[in-house]
Amino acid sequence: MNEFLNLLESWLNQHQQWLAAAIFFTAFLESLAIAGVIIPGVAVLFFLAVLTGHGATQLSTALLMAFLGAVSGDGLSFWLGKHFKDRIHHIWPFSRYPKVLQSGTRFFETHGGKSVIIGRFIGPIRPIIPMVAGALNMSAKRFFIYNASSAIVWAPMYVLPGFLVGASLQLDVKLPPHFYPILLGSITAIAAILLLSIRIQWALQSDGAVYQRLSHHIKQYSQAHLFWKILSRHRPDIRGEFPLPSITLAGLSLTLLTLLATVVSMTSLLTPSDIQVTEFITQLRHPLFDPLFICVTLLGNSGFHTLVFALAIALLLFRGHYAAAMHVLLAGLATMLLSHGLKDLFALARPALVNAPPTSFSFPSGHASGATVFWMLLATFIAQEQEARQRWKTYLLCLVPVLLISLSRLYLGVHWFTDVLGGILLGLLITAITRVSFSRYDKEALTVDSSTLAALIVYLVTAVTYVYVKFDGAVLKYQLL
């Protein structure tokens, strides 16, 4: 396959416009109603992205073409829905496979306008939703906003994996000893922890066995029952739900953080492990992966977190959720003050591996704590509107950026493993306490509307702009000595 790619790359180097055009039309057809149901666009786009990674064209060109193709395909699908309306079910393949159209219609009726964003990432209904939106008379302006904002995320998700595969085929990446056993062991350990956490969360939810037994026991004591009622949610549409998972998480996080801080500040028991982890991950550094991890770590900078916390607070104030805005503000301030305060208190040195490491002390990681608080608070606001047994999915999804930002600090060599672990524990502690406090003020549902989606677009634009402005300086800053 490598020889074939080399031959194809040689031809495409002389005709780069053809690869760009192919990416555009593949993304266009993948997003187009009817065609997107039939054509294996994802597989073709992955192959074209592999060629891009092989040097046949620029990554920026591939991303732009994928974005424009996705927007155009959805736009034409929307127009087809507007034009044909009730006649759609007579058109092949919907005339033969009516369930495809029915599932898209149900999805749109359930989720409304935001289904244009959600649907882009969901298999068979991806090319159907825009056409259904047009048939059901969604406004063109509103559709375009949702269409473009979702395509900004869709293009990198579908292009970057293939690009990285293509780039890696022509690179001699030397993996550290025992890389695959360690990788498998790490994935297994993380999966086991997540499964255990989900199982514990189920038991602590309002319909769980532990929650029910504790609730029955508490009712026998008047003072304890009063405390239970005070901290329970006061939503008219939901019966009083005591924040038992958050209280448990707060206690566990505080205990583990205290133990970890004591060990790293007063002993050297974990120092050899920190050094081994740092040496192992540093061996994985490669010019191909450096830009990706630099972009990720920039999204964990305190400056960027200040902007996104301000955006979240502004959105909540605009929507009239004043208590939620105040809790987010206090959580952000607590994260900043405690992160810097604990760094100065313990005064532990960072690894001396990069050209210009941060001037602050090491423990705990401010990137890890800030990312944990922001994304886990976001998860709590989303999950509180879901059924108890479904909330783990939201928490798991929001955990991904936390882990990526934390990993970036290890990859770039500016934090020890214990720093990152301490930052995550501090973030979980602040998030849990914030959630417990907010339970008393949780009196109305937090729903998604046009202002929420506008805030999402602002977040994406802010993220891209921030990374663009800071990237060159960060590349010099994080160069290995």
C-alpha cells in the first residue's frame, strides 16, 4: 500500500487541486440527502485524508474543503426538503426505505433545531436531518448557523485521523520499550476505573439501592432529615433529589488530594514513578504530534479558561439563571485561587525539559484543575436534565477534553504525573462542592435555545482564534532542550 500511496502522491503533487476537489465532493456527497445514505463517504474521506498526510496537499486545504463540502451538501439537502416537502416520501430511496425518513423526522421533532448539529455526527440519519429541517419549514438563517457551526467540528473529526495515519506511514517513529503492553495496561486500568465509577454512580442516584436505603434511614432522624431536605433539589417538575453522588465525590476527592499532597510534599515515595512516567512519555514526542498537543494544551491555558468561564457566566445571566451564573463564577475563582495557592504552598519544581517552562511551581496542575472544573460543571448542568441512569454518558463525554488537556501537559514535559492527578482531584473537589451548593437553587430547567447555540459558536471561534494567536510562541516555548 505504501508504494501505491507514493505513486499516487507523486501524481497528486503535480495536480494538488484534484485531491482538494475530491475531498470537497466526498464531503459534499456524504452530507447530501439520498447520496449520503448510499455512498461510503466516511471510508473514502479517510483514504483521501491519508493521502493528505502523505504530503499530497496541505492539511489546512483538506480541512477547508471538507468544511465547505459538508456545508454545501447539507445546504442542498435543506433546499431539497424545502422544494419537495410532502413529496419526499415518494422519491427513491425513501419510497423503498420509508423507515430512514421516519427516523429522521422523529429525531428532528424530538430535538428541534439542534438536531442539525447533533445529527451530523449520527450515522444513518446524518444526511437526512437537513432535508427534514427544510421540509418542516426551519428558517434558512437559523439552519445555516447550525450547519456551519457543526461542520467546523465535523471536518477535523473526519480528516485528522486519516491525516495522522498517512503522515505516520512515512515517518520512522521509535516507540519506547514495552510501549504496547504499557498502552494496553493503561487503557485497561482507565476502563476499569470508569466502569467502577459508573457502577458506583448508579448506586448513588435517586433510584439506586444505596440512595434508597440511606433515604429511608435518614427519615428516622429529624435533624438529618432537615439537612437532607435543605440540600435537595427544589424543582417543581422533579421531586427532591439529594446530591448524594456529589457529596460522596467531594469527600473522596478531598481525601485523595490530601493524601497525595502529603506524600509528594513530605516524602520522595512517588518521585521515581514521576520520573519514569515523564521519561516514557517524552520518548513519544515527535514533530508530527507536537502541534496537536500544543493546540490541546493552549485550550487549557488560564487565559483561555478565563474567557470561556466569562462566556458561560454571560450566557447564564442572559438566560436569567442568576444562581447558576454565581456558582460558575465562584467555582472559577476558587479554581484560580486554590491552584496558585497550593502551588506556592508546596513549592515543588517542574520538570526541566523544555525551552521555556512556566515560571509557576508544579503541584497541582492548573491546566488539569481548570479543565476539570469547566467541563465537569458543564456535564452537571447537562446531566441534571437527564434521567439518572443516562447521566454517565454525559460525564464520560465531558471527561475526554479533561484527559486530553491533562495528557498534553505530560507529553510536553511541563508537569509530573502527580501534578496532573492532583489537578484533576482539585477540580473534582471544586465541582462537587459547587454542585452540592447549587442543588438548593436548582428550581428551573436549563434548556438549549438559540442563545446557547450562539454561545457555542462564540466558543468555537474564540478557541480557533486563541490557538492561532498563541501557537507560534507556544511552539518555541515547548521545544525540548
